[in-house]
Amino acid sequence: MRRSPFFDGVTQSEVTIAGQPAKVPIFYYDGTATQAVFAARLGALRQLMPDPRFSRKPRANAGLRAASAASSASGSRSGGRARV
């Protein structure tokens, strides 16, 4: 990849970052990513949370109620969805 013409024409500048010499923009020639999904029941997770802001259930559809009330007041027939 280093011999690829992808970065041709892009000039790098010498800078000092945290006392170390570096070039910007940084050219990344290769990369790796790792992803994991751990399925769990939300109720069980809430019981394990140390912070009470995460352990209590949020009000159901609080945002949707406000949008529905706004569309009803304007006479909209969009099925309860507010137009943005």
C-alpha cells in the first residue's frame, strides 16, 4: 500500500505532538477493527448498573407523546408523527 498513488499530491507537515515529532495529516496504510455483540436482557443489566440513572426504567415514549400532542394540536393526520 505504501507505493499506492492514493496519497499522491497530499503534502505532510512536520509538527510536534506531546513533545514528539510527527507528520500531519497522518497517512494510515492499513487498519484492523474488532467488533463484538453481547446480547443480554435489559432488565437484568439494569439490576447490575451501579448508577441509579441507568438502573431505573425511562418513561415509555416520552418523546413520542410530545410529538403526538404537537401534531394533534396542529390538526395533522400524519399518524402521530411530528413534521420536522
